[in-house]
Amino acid sequence: MPAGTGERPDPEALLRQAAQEGRGRLKIFLGAAPGVGKTYEMLSEGAARRRDGVDVVVGVVETHGRAETEALTRGHEIVARRDISYEGRMLREMDLDAILARAPRLVLVDELAHTNAPGSRHPKRYQDVEELLAAGIDVYSTVNIQHVESLNDVVASFTRVRVRETVPDSVLEIAEIEVVDIPPDELIERLKAGKVYLPQEATRALGHFFSKSNLSALRELALRRAAQAVDARMLEDVRALGLGGTWAGSDRIVVAINELPGADLLVRAAKRVADGLRGPWTAVFIETPRAAHFSDEQHQRVAATMTLATQLGGAVATVPASNVVEGIQSFLVDARATQLVMGKSLRSRWFELRHGSVVDRLIRDTPDVTVHVLPVPPGERTRERARRRPANWGTPTGYVVTSAMVAAVTAAAGGLKHILDLGNVALLYLLPVMAAASLFGLRTGLYAGVASTLAYNFFFLPPVGTLSINNPENLISVFVLLGIAIATSQLTSRVRAQADLASASARTNATLAGFLRQISSVNDLDLAAQMICDDVHRLLSVQVVLLAPSSQGRNLDVLAASDASYSLEAMDHAAATWAFDNGAPTGKGSGTLAASEWLFQPLRAGDRILGVMGVSSERAGTPVRADQLPLLSSLIDQSALVLERLRLQVEMRDVDAVRTRDRLRAALLSSVSHDLRTPLTAVIAAAAQLHHGATPELIGTIEAEAARLNRFVANLLDMARVEAGALRLKVEAVDLSDAVTSAAHDARRALEGHPVRLDVPPDLPLVRADPQLLHHCLLNLLDNAGRYGDPGSEIVIEGKNRYGEIRLAVLDHGPGLPPGRESEVFETFRRLAGSDRAIGGTGLGLAIVKAFAEAMGMIVEATSREDGLGAAFALIVPPALIVRDLPTKDRT
């Protein structure tokens, strides 16, 4: 089909455009180097949009002390930055939440590649921008070409400077790009004039990064990357609109490879064409039904050619199609290619008369594409064709079954010949033709057509029993039957080929879906790695090993393997390390360290390489056949996504732990500063008064504050024991009435001014508990009631035996607990009531109660009282901890 005809909108392109509905639009001002005026241009365009009535705010702008840039910020509304404390310093970052709450139409965000301070919601500023876009806010941002992830190594190769802050290429792919460009000489003059860096820094920069050759190369990279982005956006719009034609804003090269010797020459030629035209290129292999009968050597040759294309910087693709011409044409239309590189092997005239010429058909049917034809040198075609012949001409089983079907139709027609005319008998013979072509292929179907014609002639056309034909009309019937049989066989064979391709594609999709479904629900890294190895081994029949960097350094450790008896030699480890460091395949079947017995592929997620996957088999050349390479690539991509998800989960847990420790440390410092200073001040004042003579009041003050200090330090030590898991239980039978009486006595100073009513029946059963931990729980509950109860109000301790469990509760008269937040009072350093209701307090007491109660197997709960006059804290003893074998009177 000629390119540009029969076009319709691409569903995937339409879905991608639909996904952008409701999202903000991103515009990036791309510069070749610092100082070209990206921020100035962004502010200028933002000011123009503001004058047009657009709601514009400045999220963050780095002026670097440039007066003309600072002048442009004065007319804008600037969202104040957020202060973040880090290692004793105060860092200022963009306040993402304030911008989301302000909800402007457009926000200006400078330095897209910036790394946020630890403690920010996102580690990178471009992730902040993605959240703004998701909220429907348009964003203008700036970035230099050396910060683009895919060009980071290229820039470092000639500038000798590798930047650590990068932006994924996927961010640029969704953005409108405007190149901010000035000539190198002008930029150097700006640098000398101190408009970019301070004078001493400018002198050093001129001798290194800002040389004229470097600036020219960076400028070219920026222009080329912008052109690629524009071309990609144009193709996306063309596909979504279903427009025909190549839309050749820039050249796009496709090279068609095959299984014959010399395919590597085509790839190298395509690389030279792409370098000359400065365009992207792709190596495509058309997977026809004939590929199912390739020998191992042919599969290896295709795989090696595709690996070579990858190493030379090209993309690779495998396209299933019924024939080569249709596959190449469909890919050319989809890729909007302008140049095609292909080979023409030496074929005989007879072969071309029978099968036609692929090159001639492509040149004739694709007029919008320039075709480069290279002669493929003769090699082992004759021997390879001989090896394929048995498969192409069918199998013995197919011919035997076909003969049996023709015989069965002949027998059935013989029984029905008295009621059927000869025309209907001829139609019956189409059944074995269609069945043979569908089940066994074209040539077996042709055999069925010839056999059916001969059987029809021999058994039914007079003179019966001979192959001669007396009636010319019957001769026409024979030829019509033969022609219909041949045409039917060809059509049925083509349908079968299409069905086989669709079935293979469905199996691949089902395989990928099943693989992802199994491993996506796993949250354990070791288990996920083992499942990945086992599934890849099962699907591709290869040995698999998964390696990842160790926690101590850059050495690669084995996460999992499909076979416990695997072995990695020194060469294998070197190949795996090279693949990890360079992000490229290496090992067996590749162009690097091919002496290794393993083929190592990097596991890449975004701009990060998580590890490598190694595959090995006894197959010569490469462990994976060419037709399995797309499946392996998809499995690797999905594995990388799963491992990245698990890595992010671990990082989030670590971040949460760090945040929790920081919060606890801040709360502890705040609490210590208050709860230690207050009693110490009282003790010091009382001690000073002792010089004038001791009084009972002074002695009481010292004792009370010393006890308060002792209780505070005991709480800290108890909490440390809980967090360290150092609790040691000494369980024995405890009388709850005695335990409550003892706790109320020891807490009398904390309960001073509050009448206490003990409502604990003496006949409550004994319970199994640690007396010391239970005493601490009751003391902290009573201390909490004394702090938050209204002055002079009664505190009640009641015990009840209901439904087989014992409930020991402390009730106060006070502000109660906020509805729905009762469980929060047991969190460390959490105080829900107003600070004016508490006399000091660290927020540790109730957390200790919960930890000690759970250690003893009890349950603690907090509620508001049923009458709404205060709070109720209860220790619930489950039936398993109640002693039932001792009489109530024999508690001694």
C-alpha cells in the first residue's frame, strides 16, 4: 500500500492526546549554556502573557545577581519560598503547596534540573513541575542542554564536565521547546563583562567549559534536540489526525534487515546515511510465517544484526506481517520514514518471475520514500534454501492426512452420485482443499487441489476409471475445479498465516500481561527477583541471573537465579559490570566481551540503571533467538519497572523513618527543654532558700520536683526500652485491686487537688501480668488524668468483669477527646488537648501505656465518657490472661 493512502487516526495517538486533556502545558526554554538568556526570555514572555490578562505567578527564579533579570521580576507576583532546615543550614525551595493552593493559570519555574533539599515532597524540581501540570497549571521552565539525560555523556565527552543534575528525555517529549540562542562570541563577551559569573569565576570558565569550540558544539546539540522534539510532536499530531504523507520535517531512515549473510553491511550503511543526514534511524526485521522455519544459525544472524544496530545508536523493531513487502510498507507509513536502506540478493530470473522482486515492488509502491539498494554478497543461500525446503513443502503427516481427506470425500461422493450431479460433486472436493491449506499450509493445499482434480476425473467423469476426458464440457469442469482449488488454497493459506501472526501476537501480549500481573503484586525484593528469573527461564528456555549493586559499594551482587547451580566466571562479572556502568548489552552475542558465556542486559528505569539481567544457553552465537528478542526486551523493561517500584517503596519507608525521627527529635528537644527546666528551676530556687533555713514546704518542693524529674527520666528510659525491643516480662498472678491501690498511692502528688474514687470490686479474678509494667501503665494513666482533669474534679478508677474480659478504666472530668481522633493520643509526643490544660507533659506517658499493655497481651483504648464530661482510658484484659484456677479468697 503506498504511503499516504487509506490513512486513519492512530488510536494510541488519540489516547495519548486524550490523556493530556485537563493537564497543564509545559514550555521549556532550552539553552546551550548558562548565560544565553533563558531566564530573561522566560520572564519576558511571562510578562507578555500577564499583560494579555493571564494569571501569572513566579514559583522560583534564580537571577544570580543579574540586574536586568531582577528588573523583570518586579512586575510579577512571587510566591514565597519554603524554608527547609538541613544539617544546620536553612535552604529555600519552591513552595509547591502554596502554588497549588494559589492555582494560577501560568507559573514560572526556573532551573528544571534542580535537586530539591532533603525533606521536600519530590527529590527533583521537574517532579514538582509534573504535579503542577497534573493540577491543570501551565508551566514555563528553563534548562541547559547539558542537563538532558540522553546527552549527558555526549556533553561530558568534549567539555570534560559531567553535571549531576539531569532531566529525563520524557519531560522534553511532552513540552513545547523554545531554543534561546546567541552566538558563541557574544556569549564569551557577556562572560568577560561579568554578566554570567563573577570575574574570577569567569576567567576560569573561559579556559574550560566556555571555549568557543565547546559552545559551538553545545549550540548544535541544543538546536538538534529541539528539532527532534518538534519532529516528534509533529508526528504525534499527524498520527492523531490520520493525515497521510511522510511529513518530512527531518529525514528518518529505516533499514530492512533479513536472515541472510551481509545484513550487517546494511546496518552499517544505514548508520552512514543517518550520520550524513543527521536523522534518527531504525533497523526493522519483518517476521513472516517463513521465519518460523529458520535454522538456529539464521536466528542468530538476525539477533546479531539487531544487536549491532543497537550498538551503533539505532532503534530496532520486529514487525509481524504476512509478507515482507506489506510489513515494510506498514512500518514506513507508521514511522513516516523518508529513506529506506535495503539489500538486493542475487536471484535467478526464474525465481523473480515466480516470486517477484521485493525491491521493485517497494520502489513502485512507495513513491514518497527514497530507497537505497545495496547488493548483498552471495553466501550460503543455496544450502540454507535446501535446509528450508522440507518445511516449506509441507510435512509427510500433512500429505497423508490430506490424501485421507480426499479419499473420504471420494467415498462420500460415490455414495451420493445417484442424487448429485457432477457440478455438486466437484464442489465437495473444495472441502479437503480448504482443510489442507488451513492446517498444513499453501503447498499441501495445492497438493489437495491436484489430488481432488485427479480423483474427480478418475472416479466420476466418463470414461470412469481413466484419466481421459471425452466431453469437452467436462474438461472445462476439471480446469475450473483445479483453478478454484488453487485460488482457495492460496486464500486459505493467507488467512492461516494472518491467524498465526495474530495468535503469536496474542500469546506475546498474554505472556507479558501474565508476567506483569504475577510480579506487580509482590512487595518483597528477593521474591520479586526470583519470580522474574523463574518466569524468564520458563518463557525463553534460558538460564537467567539477576544482579544489582551491593549496599556497600559498586560491586554487583546476585539477587536471584533460575538455577542454583549457575556459575559466573571472572569474565562474566566483568561483562556484567560493563553493562551496568555503560547501560549497554554486553557478553555472548554482543560486540563487547563476547567471550563471556552470558548475555547481560541493563535494567533501566528512567535515568537510573537498577541492575543487569544475564541470560545463557547452550545455543551458539546468542542465547536468545531473534524472534525472542522483542519479548526479552519487554520482559526486561517490565522487570525494571517492578524493581524501581520496590526501590521507591524502600526509599519512601526510609524517608518516612527519617521524618519520624526528625519529628520525634524535635518534639523531644522541645519537651526536654520544658520538662527538665521547670523542675530544675524549682529545685535550684528551693536549694537557695535552704541557706536561710529549711522548712517543710521547701523540703516538700524539692521532693516533689525530684520525683517529677525521676518520673520524666523513667519515661524516657521506658520508651527507649520499647523502641529497642528490650522489654523482659516477669509474668505472675496479679490482684487488680491491690495494683490500683498501690498506683493511686504512688500518684498522690500528681492527683493532688483531685478526689479519687476507687470502684474496683475485690472479687475480680487475678490476671497474668508483669506487676512492674502494669504499675507503670496505671501510674501514667493517673498522671494523665491529673494533668487534664478540671481542677478539683473527681477521678474514678473502676473495674468491671463483663463478657469474660476485665475492663480497668480511669475516668476524668475534663475537655475529653476530639471525636474520631481518640487513637492519636497513644502516638509518641502527641497531645491533643490544648496546652493550657496540661502542666508540662512530654507526650510519652500514653505511648508507654500502649507499648507496655501490648507487650503483656492487653488492649488499651481511649474514648470520651458516656456522659460527655471527660475522657476514659481503659486497660482491657482478654480472657486468656484471666486466672480461673484460684479461688478469689486464696490470693496470697
